[in-house]
Amino acid sequence: MNHPILSWIVFLPLAAGLLCLAVPKRQESLLKAIATGATLLVLVLSAWLFFRFDPGLAGFQWEEKVSWIAPINVWYHLGVDGLSLPLVFLTALLSFVAVIASFRIKERLKEYFFLYLLLATGMLGTFVALDLFLFYIFWELVLVPMYFLIGIWGGPRREYAAIKFFLYTLAGSVFMLLSILTCYFASAPHSFSIPLLIEQGVALAPNVKTWVFLGFFLAFAIKVPIFPFHTWLPDAHVEAPTPISVLLAGVLLKMGSYGFFRISFPLLPQEAVNFSLALGVLGFINVVYGALVAMAQTDFKKLVAYSSVSHMGFVLLGMSGLTAAGFNGALLEMFNHGIITGGMFLLVGVLYDRTHTRDLSAFGGLGSRVPVYAGLLSFFALASLGLPGLSGFVGEFLALLGCYPTHPVITMLSVLGLVLGAAYFLLTLQKILLGPLNSKWAGLAEISRREIFTLAPLMLFVLWFGLWPKWILDLQGPALSALLVKLAVPHSW
Amino acid sequence: MIVPLPYFLVVGAGLFAMGLFGALTRRNAIGILMGIELILNAANLNLVAFNRAWGTPEGTGQVMALFVIGIAAAAAVVGLALILAIFRHRQTISADEIRLLKG
Amino acid sequence: MTLLLIPGLPLVSFVILIFFGRRLGRLSPWVSLLALAGSVFLSARLFVSSLHPFSPSAIHFSFLWLPLGGRPIRLGFLADPLSLTMCGVVTVVGWFIMLYSIGYMKGDPRFSRFFAYLSLFFASMLTLVLADHLLLLYIGWELVGLCSYLLIGFWFERPAAANACKKAFITTRIGDLGLLLAILLIAKTTGNLSLMNLSETASRLGPLAPVAALLIFWGAAGKSAQIPLHVWLPDAMEGPTPVSALIHAATMVAAGVYLVARTLPLFLPSPDALLVVAAVGGATSFFAATVACAQTDLKRILAYSTISQLGFMMLGLGCGSAGAGMFHLVTHAWFKALLFLGAGSVIHALHHQEVTRMGGLWKAMPVTALTFTLGAIAMAGIPPLSGFWSKEEIFTAAFGFSHPNLPWAGQALFGLASAVAFLTAFYITRAVLLTFAGPSRDPHAHPHESPAVMTVPLLVLAAGAAGVGLVGSPWLGQLFQHFLGAEAPHGARGPQWIAACSIAVAAAGMGLSLLRYGLGVRLSPGALAPAFSRARGFIFEAYRVDKFYQRVVIDPVTRLARAAFSFDGRVIDGLVNRTGQAGLWASRVKGWVDQTLVDGAVNGAAVTVGKTGAWLRLLQTGLVQNYLLIAAISTVALFLILKGV
């Protein structure tokens, strides 16, 4: 360890946030500049990590380990591996993009950016923490700014949505805390260190382990969200301001699935194998049920929110397969869903800013009025419905490929989600873009350069990972192989 | 001719009684202030008289009296200034109506 | 690497046109034409080198795409006779259709966008064709679906086009599921998705081979509009006519046939799987031919005819003959592209496509009329035009088909094929007569011949439609079938009477049509007329399959979606909110306890202090004199106390 680059990445936003507090609130452009600069710097640093990461090594890189609370053996322990690096990069990318998208926010900019940057620190920290205690702190740190960001800058029902989100997630975290403590007291000497616990294994009776797994499961399931714990998501998404929706869908949901990969599976491999069928079934329900409910939506944003539920189902399916293809697919789908759905939410926001409505039946024929917007929306919708050549396909395909050997029937049923996905996205495109132009929007303004600028990097990655997924798969490979060895399941695909 | 001490004390007591009476009964704030001045003067008289009668070093009582006069003047200035300020605000200097300190 | 360039060049042209199309304006078609010409040239070179006896018959190029632990997925391109044949058809026919489009799309506000989409289509289609791996094929497969979607909905301001493109994409996607499942199944069982050495894959699949084969066929049925997934193709005619010619007649819809031909080794071990393909193909073919007889929209006639011909190809493949199916695919691409472009020329002139309002056009549009008629005759199967040769191949294959348990299957299929050939000759002659012959039925029409940029492709395609069949004819020793070499060409030619029968059936169909539509002889006996017209209405609506699907599939799914949504809101979210309310209620109870009991004690102390204070407050009057008085009294009292009273 030569340079604490991970600490820089995690705490730069926080420092910038504190700096924002010191800036007079009239100086909006300075506030924007600070937030943009900080997130850009984080993005550059994480891109640097991405390129300098050695994919040949299975272990953690850029580890930082400092004793923090010695009496209870808590360490300030950070590190990235192939599992977390794409997510760190995703978080950095979306944080940057969403800052640009935040420029439209008018009121209480200073508080907004402070909370926003605090949120960024929490999210980044969650993905690099290697100590359960630290992980928990970052995990909870995310909640608070999120609560305020939805509750203050949100839509009409923001308070309901914010409280629902906060309480729901908090309820899950409580169980995670119990599980963490159980693991802590089961280890000798007592330790919160994730790598150490993985290496030692959790020395508990099998039935206790099941409960520990369920505790983690509940916390992660709420975050993912897994049916039937998903109802906070549409509310929070619909009420949150656009940039926050982007982060919520793009990053926060990944925290749940990341938890499975980072904690549940390696810590409790036997339980993971035991629960694989349940995960598969839940994945199937997520995929098909999410798609069906999305199909019935009339609110554009809610539709995208439910499509997230459906997509996260593919992540679950891939996970439940317990195969290299499945794990790769799940991880890839997490990343892809982040950039694709992030883009979708940005596009919903673009339309909402101009029309002040999200009612799908209020549009029609915009394709001829705003061709560039139409092109972008079609692009992201197609990526979302899993068109090959765009990144959504690779993740979904690998997830299905990896799930099939383990749960063939579930996989066969889940592919229905692909048709339903195509159906509701094309229906949406038709309602918004196709047909004769609704005269109400004859004066609709085309998407602006700034908005295109927010979407361009996302499009770039959608294309890149759609055409050349090898790069990111190479990165994930060793970490996932190590995990598979840990799970000790017969190796296939 | 040496005037015996009790004479002074009687005059002082009389002045004091008049002053106290004035301070307690006047409605007018300036009247109250004047009453207080009388009380102070009674004290002065007593100070000078006691100095003479008990043979303390010459001048101690007088100096005390001079201090009291000086302080009384200062007190009067502050008091009158307060009264003036109150008058400007409330158009009255009746002590009955000035009850800002009421709990 | 040459292989990479074949789909790569159109892709480059797509990228150029999508970004700079507006600036290029009228030049944009030339960019894509040039790129496609490059692909034509490269495929021709490969073609020539593959003819050379000493060169390796398959040219192959692959790269690592998905590194997955021990089982990486390598994608690549493969040029073998089958893919080169398809490649040639796509690029050459496509080039002329593209040329034609310059005239057809002239003046369209999204002129360059059209060519961008066409280029993307070529890139995807060539990827599909040249893929050496099922996954890459699937990628191209989906991408051509996308292009089809974009091009059907090219005039998306029209609600019908907006509906049609969505319907096309979703219906084909239902088919794609089959292909996807086949991929999953093959991947799991054999771990090898390569399209080379498929017979080895088939033997490793063992009893699962027919399952995989039928799943693939399900996918092919979606793309090639076979029953029960045929419903999207007639609606796809909402797209510009060159698109109908290129995508929905000559190339993309034939991808299903190509796929089955490519994966035929998986079908071959199981006569049942083959029979399913043949039966579905035959049924589709017959069904669509009957519907085509009743249509009055020129493009819809051709659309149903395409479905019918695709079914015919499937029938050929189902009989185990890749040569027959592919041969018909090739000839069909030429004559059907020609027919569509001819129809486009007519529509371009008249601005409508109802045959009932046409007639007498041959005088105004001689080139169109001539080439269209030529295409019609080729399709009807009159020698020596191309359709005859390929149909005869299929007849032969059908006749030779044998199923272990159903000895009469071959004859039945042969009968079905003959019926289809009869109907084909009938409806296409009808279309020609209604459009070009007789007097004009629309006095307001002022038809004119199309510009050269449109008629030249017509002439070239007409030449192709006439002559391309010869490469597979016995006159040239069935060169084509030998070239494909996918299976031994039928050593014993079918009996001579098959050819005779084929000609007779076609002639009968044309003759009947001439009687009815050329000479105006009423064919339906008077007594049966009402029943006849009712049947015609039913057939006209394509057996009301659309309505059936609406009622049986779409409506229930929509209802299910709504039910799921209300379930989500009421039950699941209701439960969450109930939990929240319960929490709130519990906290209210606790709040009451807190306030009355716990807080009661605390507040009691506070209240006592407060009350005392209030009482003591009375002492503080705010009157200076009161204080002074009290001070005086207190002093006196103090003195008295000190004195010790």
C-alpha cells in the first residue's frame, strides 16, 4: 500500500460536501463547480483503478488496513477486487452524471449538494469496506442523506415515500446487524473482518447459520429489492428527483445484490447452496411479476421503476445458478442495469422537465417533434429489453445461461420476462414517440446539450460492454472463480 | 459652643423620615428621586456628626460625605436620564404606570 | 478478417449515416450502396475461392468474446457454401433494392435515416448469415428483428405502422424464445454452441436433439412467419415497399429457413421433428395461399404469398432436403423482390394499393407490367423460369419423404404441395390481371412509369428471376445442390411425371384465374353464392387469427398485468402499509402511556414549581415604591430582631 487511493475516493465527496457547507448559498455556480469537480475527480480516480487493476490476482488490491476501534477489534479496512471494482466505477460514473443532471435543481442547492456528496461517500464506502462494522456504517450512512434528498426535493408524496424507504431499509439493516454480531461473536478472536471470516468460516450450528443467512438475506432482499419487499421502490423512485432516482436505481439496488456476493455467499457457502432454489424462484417472480406490473403502468417513471424489479430478477437468477456464467451474468447485469436504468431515469426526467407530466397517455408522436430525444429513448429502451449488441443482453443471457443447468424449469419460465419486457417497452415507445403528434406538444423543445452530455457516457458503456464484454468479464473472473471454489459446486459454464 | 450629638441625629432622622416618606408616597418619579436625595443627605449629616463626636481622625467623615454627594449626583444624573428616556417612550413619569419589572 | 469486413462495411456506413446523414443529404444512399458493393465484392471473392477445388471449403475466423472460467465462448464468422449462398442473395438482391429505394423514398423527410437503417439491417443480416456460433447467430437474429421494427415503423406517424412494428417485434420475440431456449439447452448438454460439426452436436444431444431442433424451429417459425406466429407479416406491409421487398420477402423472413437449413443435422436424426417442420410448413403454405386468394390489397396479397412460399421452403426442409429449401429460398428472393418492387412501382404511381381500383396499367407502365408478369410466372412455376426448378425440387423431396410410422406422409405432403402450387398460380395470376389487364377501374388515376433508378433494378431482378433457377436445374447438372453439398443430392431424380404434374398444376391455376379474372366467367354456382361469400369473408380476415389471439393471448395478459398491479398495490403494499400503521398504532399506545404516566410524574413536578412561581409572582409588582417599602419595613424588622425583642 503506497497511496490510500481508496480513502481518497471514498472521502473526497465528503470533504467536498463539507466545503459546500462553507460556501455562501447564493454562490450556486461555485457549489455546482465543487460538486462536479469532486465527483469528476472520483470518477477519474476510479477509472484509474479500473485500468491499473491487475485482473490476474484473485485477492484484494489497494488494501488499506488501520486499527480503528481496538477494544472490539474494528478495523478501518478497505480494498477492491473484481467484484467491487465495477460497482465502484459505476457509482463514480453515475454520481458524476447525476451531479450534472442536478443542475436543474433550484432550491436549497447548498444543502442538496452536501447531502448528495454525503450519499456518494456512503455508497462508495459500502463497496470498498472489508470490515463488517465499517460496511454497516457506510450502509446506514446512505440512508440518511437519501431520506432527506427524497423528503425535501421530491415530488408531491415525498414524505410518505421517504419515510417508507427509510423505515423499510432500516428494518432490514437491523437484521443484518444481528447477523453481523452473531458472526462476530462466533469468531475467535472476535473479528469483523470479512476476509478473515471468509477464511475461517463461521463456526456455528447449521440451524443458527440458516438464521444468520436469513438475517443478511432480509437486509439485502429489501435493498435489491426482492419480491415481496419491493414496494418501497416504485414510491421512492417516483417521488425522488431525477438525479436521485438515477442513483437509487443505479447504485442503491446494487448494494443489495453486492451484499449477497460479498457477504452472504462466501461467508455461508452451504446456506447459499441450500437457498439457491429459493433464490431462483424469487428471481423468476421478480422477472415475470415485475414485467407484468410494469406493463400495467400509466406513469412513465413508475414503469421504469418496475422494470428495475424485473431486471434485478435476472441478477437473482444468475446468482441462483451458482455457475461461472450465472455469477458473471449477475454481476454484469448489475452494472448494466445501473447504466441503462440510470439513462432511462434521466430521459424520464428530461421529458418531465419539459411537460410536467409522466402520464404515458398524455404523449404521442413525439418522435417527429424531438428526433434526437426519440433516438436516445429508443436506444435505452432497446438496451433495457435486452437487445444484443447492447449491454443488457450480455448480462441477461449469461444469467440465463448460468441458471439453466441448475434450475432448468425456472429458467424456461423466466424467459417469458424477455417477451414481456419487449412488450412493455415497445408499448411505452409507441405511446410516447410513435403515432401522430399530440398537438399539445407542438412546441416541445429538443433535448439540450447538457442533457445529452449526461447520457453520452452511459451510452458509451452500454455499447462498449454490449459489444465487448470480455474486458469487464476478465476483471470479474478471478474473484468469481474463487467464490465458486468456496461454494464447492460442480463447475459448469 | 458644641452642639451635642443627639441634635444632629434628630435632624438626620427627621430628614431621613421625610425622604423615605417622599420616596414611598410620591407618584412622580422625580419626586421619588428627590426623596432618595433627602435620605442620602440625612446619611451625610450623620457621617459628619459621628466623625466629630467620636474623634476619629479629622476629615474621615467629611470625605465619606463628599463621596456620597458625588455618587448622589451621579445617581441623579442616571436616574433623571432614565426618567427622561421612559418619558419619551411612554409620555408619563408616574411610577404606578411604570411596571416593566412586573413578573 | 475479410469475413469481418462483409458485415463490417455496412455497419460503418450505418455509423456514418446515423451521425452525418443529415449533412450528407442526397448523397447518403451512395454511402450505403458503396459499402454494400464492397460486401458484394468480398463475398464474390470468397465465393470464387470456395469454388476452387484446392482451397479449404470453409473459411473461418473467430475471437474470444466471453471468457467464462473454463468454458469461454468464442464467436466467429464462417464462410461455407450455405452461408455464401445466403450472403450472395442478401447482398446482390439487397443492392438492387437499395438502388430502387433512392427513387422510391425520394423526398421523404427522413431520407438518409432510411438508408442508415438499411445499412444496419445488412450488417445484422450478414452477421446472422456468416455466424459460426449459435450465439452470434442469435445476436444477428435479434438485430435484424430490430431493423425490421425500425423500418416497419419508418412512417411511425401512421398509427397502423406504429402498431405493426410493435406487433412484429413482439411476435418474433416470442419465436426468439425458442431459439434462446435451444441455445441454453445445447449449451448445457454439450457445452458447444458452434455451428460447425452439428452432426456431432446432435449425437451428443442424443434424445434431446429433437427437442433442441423443435425449439430452433419455433424460433424459425417466428422469424419466417409460420403458423402460429405468422400474424405479424401481413401487418408489416405498413413499412415502405422496398423494406417489404428486402426484409419481409427476400431476406430477413428467409432467415428462419436459413436457420433450419443450417441446423438441419439436429433435425435429421428424428423423423418426427422433420415431420413437424414439414407439416407446419405445408399447413402454413396452404393456409396463406388461400388467404392470398381473397385479399384485395396488392401488398397483402404478396405478404400472404410470402408466408405461403416460406412455408413451402419449410416443407422442403422438413423433407430433409436442405438443397430444396435453400434453392427455393434463392429463387424466391429474386422473384418476390421483383414482385414487391413492381408493386412498389405501381403504388408509387397510384398512391394506393387496392387492386380493385387498379386495372389497365400495362399501357401506362409497360416496364413494371412486364417485369411483374415475369415475376408472377416465375412464382407460378412455369418452366424455364426460376420458380419451376425450385418447386420441382421440393415436390421431389416431398414425394421422397418417408416416415417410419406414417408411410403415407410423403404422398400427403406431395398432395399438399400440389394444392399450394395450384393456389399460388391462381392468386398471382389474379393479382396480375386485376392490376395490369383490362380497363382502368379508377377514372381519376394518372399512372406514369417510374424513373430509371426504379425500373433498372426491376429489369435486373426480372433477369435474375428468370434465369437464377437454371443453376439448380438438371440442365446444368444441379450445380447449386452440388455446391451446397449439405447432403447428397437426390441420386435418383424423382419420376419424370413430377415435373409434368408440377407444370399441369401451375397451368391449371393460371387458367382458372384467367377464366375468372381475365374473361369474367363467374365460377361460383348461384345457389352456393351466399355461403361462398361468407367463406370468403372469413378467409379474407385470414381466418380471424388476429381476433383469436387478441381474445386468447393479448387480452388475458393485459388483464393479468392489471391484476398483478392491483395485487401489488393492495396486497403487498397494503401489507407494508398495514405494518406501518400497526407500528404507528403501537407507538400511539405507547405515546399515551408516556404522556399520562411517565410524563405525568415529570410534569407533576414541573407543574408544582410553576404554580408556586405563579403565586410568588404576585409579590413582584414592578412598582419601585413597593420594593422600597418592603426594604424599609424589612430593615426595621431586622433591627428589631437584632435588638432581640
